[in-house]
Amino acid sequence: MPLRHLSPRDRHLFRAYGAGPAVPVPDPLLHRAVERRAAAAPHAVAAEHLGARITYGELDRYADALAARLIRQGVRPGDHVVRTARTRVVVTVAEHAHRVPLPPGHHLITLDEPLPYIPGPRLPRQPRRTVPVSPDDGCYVLFTSGTTGRPNGVKVTHRNVANILLTAPGDLGIRPGDRVAQLLNIAFDMAAWEILGCLAHGGTLVIRGKDIAAAARTADVLVATPTVLSGIDPAACPRVRTVAVAGEPCPRPLADRWARRAVFHNCCGPTETTIVNTMSRHDPAAPLLTIGRPTPNNTVYVLDADRRPLPIGEVGEMWAGGDCVSAGYLGNDALNAERYAPDPFLGGDRRMFRTRDLGRWTADGELEHLGRTDDQVKVRGFRVELDSVSSVLESVDGCVRAVTLKRDARTLVAFVTPADVDPDRARRAVADALPYYCVPERVLPLTRLPETDRGKIDKPALLRLAEQHPAVSR
């Protein structure tokens, strides 16, 4: 019995806190939800971009035509993308076609080409060109750096995606006609939340141009990383009623600012657990900003190094179970063995995933995120949680965002925004709250923090910036 070492109370709470609600999923195949929206409202606007629009009926017919062509090319469920995924067909746009190196026997389809489709609503008896698709077939493969520093393709199934996007709160309350901003890089799994979540519920996807804030200003729903969201002024977005952030720790001031105007979900979950697997609706009056509880049909376990459940309140590593657990890494058996394991709590053939996120359960059953195992560093021989230092810096008046990094074996360096934050006051705040070895040797105020192409903070760029500003002796 995997819980026998716990007290009866902790056994009960382990199950009560760790399991999300068991709810039915309307359809384990997300594209069927989009098809139903097209049938119900073919003239509704599915997406717009810089003045151009496409209706649900047009989108559905284009999708059918493209699917028919892919089927003629031999594409079947289980086929993937490029080298690791061993693709045979590449779909792109004409201006990028020359950048796609195609080996012999591969086919290129450019979406700019006219695709044969019948204008107007589909006739009720017009057959679709389909192949059988199972809920456990791959929906998409998304590449993530993982823990090895090199890209690893994660296979996410139809069941995985439908479970988070077609149940509350992951559906974000999107209704037909709602405008959902598409702000994120499509190589980032949170873009699937924006795009597929919108279309499955009949919303209008507002695809951004170069100006992210312009798309956000006309939207009802925003999905973003904290870094992207921090560049958007909530006062300029009067329509926004729902916001969800994930991908990196959210500063408390940012959460409070948006939660005073809209429903604000602070979320957590790596690509391998399908977008997010915990969500919390934040209240500015709450004592903590947490990542909430497991989403429907999912579980979270706080375990020790031997994968044994910890008592409520103790810090451990979070493992995720349930319908969120993806099918694993393509062609990487060693990494699959390291990160995926049989789930002894759900049993059967269920698996759980090692997130490498540290956390603990609060007394009332909320998950407090305490950084990542790889964000724990040693400075002067002492263990330091970098996110704890950043949290103190973000509590300083005027500080909107902070990042703390290990510079060398003896020093930390921190970066804060905006540029008018007093660096000496920021250092004193850390010195007052944490041990001496946690105090950054230097705090660099910046106008903005550099971003990666996926909308997260670019930590290597920050370290390069630190090298341009040598530390001052104290």
C-alpha cells in the first residue's frame, strides 16, 4: 500500500486534495467540437487577422479539403513532423517553402494554393474524407527542451487535449462570439489553448500582428505567460473578462492587478502534462498566490525522492497523473524511463509524470509552487531557491517583475523592472527577509526583461547582460 506510512488524516487528504473532479468530457476528439460549431453557425467569424476574416463554414470546408489532400498523400493517424517524427508531408505557406529541406519521397503542401472546396454550406449528405481516429492517437507533437538541453518531441493525444479544453475551468468559459486573443508563438503549447480552445467553443480567434497589445485590447479572453501579460495594460483592455497565465512563475503584483478587473487563473503544468494540469482562480485578498488544484480527471502527488507521498504541508516534487499525462517523448526511451513511471495510486496501466516542480499542499488544499528542482542552486555551500529571492524583490514597492540567477559559485545577480526600482532598497529587502547568502550581489533595474520566442524570460540573455555590468565590491 503506497500510503501506509502516512497518518490516517494525511492518507485522507492525499486523496482529497490530490484528485481533480471526475467529470465527463463531451468528446475526446476536439475537431468534432469544431465541426459542430461550424454546423450550428457557419457564418460566425472563426478567426480574424489584420482585417481579414474567415467564417466557421469556410474554415470547415478548407479543413476538409486539406484533410482530403493529406489522405491522398498517404497521411494517417500516428504520422508526425520532420526528422524525429519521420514525416512524409510538410504543410507550410508559399513564402517559407524554400526554407523546407525535403528529402526524396517527401511532399510539400502550401496553404496559399487554391484548395478545391464547394462554396456555401456543406450539403447534409456530402461525405467527408476521413480515416478512423482514436482518442489515444496523437493530436500534436510539441518540442520542448526538457531536462537534457536539447529538443525533445512530446506526443500529446486527442484525449489529453480534449480533457483540458472541453471541461471547466480549462474551457475558460469561452462562449460563441467571444473574442480570444492569439498572442503566443505556435511552437509553444499554450498556443493550443488559445487556438483550439477558442474554436472548440465557437469563439473568434483574434490573431495578432506585430502589436500584441492591439490584439489584447479587443479581446474577451487572454491566455499568456506572465512575461507577455506584463507588457499589456489592463486599463486598456476593458473587454477582457478572463485571463489565464502559465509557463513561468507569476509575480503576485501582476496577478493582483488583473484579478481586480477579470477572472484570473494562475496555472501550472509542463508540456508533458498537456498545457496545464493545475489551475487557481486568484483572489487579490487571498494570503497566497497558489497554482490551485488538479484540473478535472487529473491528479497531483507531492512525493519525496523515493516517490513516497509526503504529509500535507511538507515540500516535495510534484508528479502528475490522470488524463493529462501525454504519450511520452518520441524516440527517447531513456528520457521516458526517467520522467514517466507507473502510477501506483491510480493503478492499472496508468502512468504519472515527474514535473520537477517543487510544491506543497496548504492546509486548505491548494498547491503552493516553490520553484523547480533545477532552480535550486548552491551558493557558498548553501542551498538557495531562486524563486524565493525573486518573490521578496517583487514585494518591494514599485517592483513589477524580478528574476534571480546564479552568477558563480559565490554570487547571485537579480534583475528587476521597471528601471526606476531602487536597487539598494531591493537588496535591503532581501537581506531583511532571507539569510545573507540569498542576497544578490547586484540588482540591475531594467526597462524590460528580455524574452524568448515563446514569451518567457530569456535567462541566458540576462546572464550575458550581467557580464556587461561587473559586480561592485562591497
